[in-house]
Amino acid sequence: MGKETSIVEKLELIIPGFHGYKKRELIREDDMLVRGKVADTLAQAKRELERALQRCAMVNCQQLMGIENLRKKLMMLESRIRHAEAGYRGYFDRVKFKEKELERLLEYDAKMIEMAEDILNEAKNINAQAANPQALGMALLNLDDKLVNFEEVLSRRMSFAAGE
């Protein structure tokens, strides 16, 4: 039987250059790499919604405002993640991570990446359902739920990394 891949190994496979917060001088860089990966994935989802808006306009669907509102949410989340202070308010400078805290931070990172991928997949689904009003409505509700859940995880991660 093969060895199960650890969270650090999974993140290292997903994010080129990620070191797992192992070296103090690379902690901020690792944090920026994780946030960059998540923000890039959300940017892709936003582009999918922009395409969905175009398709929806072509078929005169009734969900233009719903798609636009979700696109704005994605834009706000992407910006919040991409432009957050490296290391979240200097936490990495003030506090030395112990193994337990490091594992929890890695779990947050893995969860955020997984959720961002789910958001991207749901945005692709919205784009594909532009001509099907009933399926489009359900897809919009699903994406909204995913964004709310993502915001909660992001807020918990930021609070944790800030030492709160």
C-alpha cells in the first residue's frame, strides 16, 4: 500500500514554491503563495461569471442581476485575499508557530484551496446553464452558499493567523 499524502505534501504539489512554513524566512512567502493560488482561482471563477453574463444576455435570461451580484462578491473576495497584508497583520513576526498551530494553519490553507476550486467549478456550471432558467437559478443559489462558506473559513483563518 502507498503512503498517504500529508497536507503539506498536497499543498506543495498544488502550489509551486510552497515550503510548508518550514523556514522562518519563507513564512511570509508561503502565505503569499497560498493566498495567490486562492485569489487566482477566484479570479478564474469571476471570469466564468463574466462569460455567463454575456451568454445570459444573448438568451435574454432573467438572472443577470443574480450573476452580477455573485461576480461582485467574487471580485471583493479575490481582492481581500490578494491584497491582505503578507502574514496577516505581522502575526508571523510576533508569534512562533508550534506544531499544532502550524497544522491548523495548513488545514485552513488546504480548505481554502479546495473551496476555491469548488467555487470555480460552480461558476463553470453557471456558465453552462445560462440557457436553462431553472438549472441556472439552482446553480446561483449553490454558488452563493459556497461563497458564504468560503467567507467564513477565510475570516476564521485570518483571525487565527492574527492571533485572535
